[in-house]
Amino acid sequence: MNQIMNMITIAGLSAVLLSSTPVPQQSVGHNNYTEAIEQTLSTKGVEGTDSLLQYFDQTTKELEKQVSGLSEAQLQFKAAPDKWSISQCLEHIILSERMIFDMAKASLTKAPQPERKSEVQMTDDNLKTTITDRSHKFQAPKELQPTGIYKDSKTALADFRNARQPVIDYIKKADAKDLRNHINDYPTGVVDGYQGLMFIAAHCARHTKQIEEVKADPNFPKQ
């Protein structure tokens, strides 16, 4: 029952994020897009899983940059009663990393469907741009609602790294072509397994931007 509820939760989360911004129309057909992906994967050292790992590294460093050294007052500050604090943003990111990764792994245990790759219309850049677009705001599912448990940044970042490391380890052992051959049906369209993992890092980037918004508030504590 819990697994079913988690699937519904992630499907809903994916739906609101992936539907928040229209996907730009591609000037090339589906087959050309698929060929472009395969050509990239076959180019030595260009993508593989390196590009995905680099994106995870980039989003990790940006989150650490925004959060490291913040005081309890800064972590707990809320610009308004209905707004999240940085502590809540961090808690949500950590909860989501674990849950979305579990769902991504479950999808990748299913049989690959390379014959469906032409159905994937969203490019990797489209996915990143769409998920990190903060002009559209949504309420997180109940399972991912934070309470603001973090009072020091070191503990929060340690928990974040503990949640993210299994994802990194998984990607390092994965084959990019195999990830691309796993096709997932989301409420708003079709994505591949590579993009399913990318979703985790992009979601982190989305809420790192939210943390920046909190810090930019004129009433944000100076220390």
C-alpha cells in the first residue's frame, strides 16, 4: 500500500512540475531527436553518465554554497507564515531525494523498451528548465511536507549528502544507453530512465532557488 501511495505522490509531483511550463516545440522530428541522443551517447567521453554526474555535482555544490554557515535564526526564518523556511526547504529536498530515487530505481527494474524512445519529446535541457522554473508554485504532497527540523546547516547538509550518495553510486554503475532505453509514462508525457534520475537533481536545484529567494528577503536575519 505504501509503495502505491508513493507512486501516486511522485506521479503527482512530476505532473505539476513537468506541466508547469510548455515544452518548446522541436524543429526536428522524434526520430531525429532519438538519433541525436544515441549519437551523443556514442561519443567517447561526451555524455555517458558523466553529464548526469556533473549535474548532480553542480546542484550539490550550489546547495552547499547557499546553506553552509547559516545560523539557526537564518535557517528558521520565514518571510511569511505560509512561506517555507530554509530549514523546511532542506528537509523537503532530503525527503524528496530518497523518495524519487526509490521510484526511479523501481522503474529501471522493468524491462527496457528501446522501441519507444521516439516517444520521448522532452529534451534534458527542457526538463531542467521546466522543473527549475520558479514562476510556477505548487504545494508539495503530504508525504513531502516539511516541518523545519533543521537548526544547524552542518546536520542538514550531512543528511543531504547521505541521501544523495546512493544516487551517485547508482549512476556511476549505470549504463547511459540502458537508462535511455527505459521509458516511463508520466501523466504529462514520456521520459526515459536517464531523465528520471536527472529529475532528482533538478528538483534540488528548484528548491535551492527557493532558498535564494528566502535569503533575498529584506527581513532575512544578518546572522
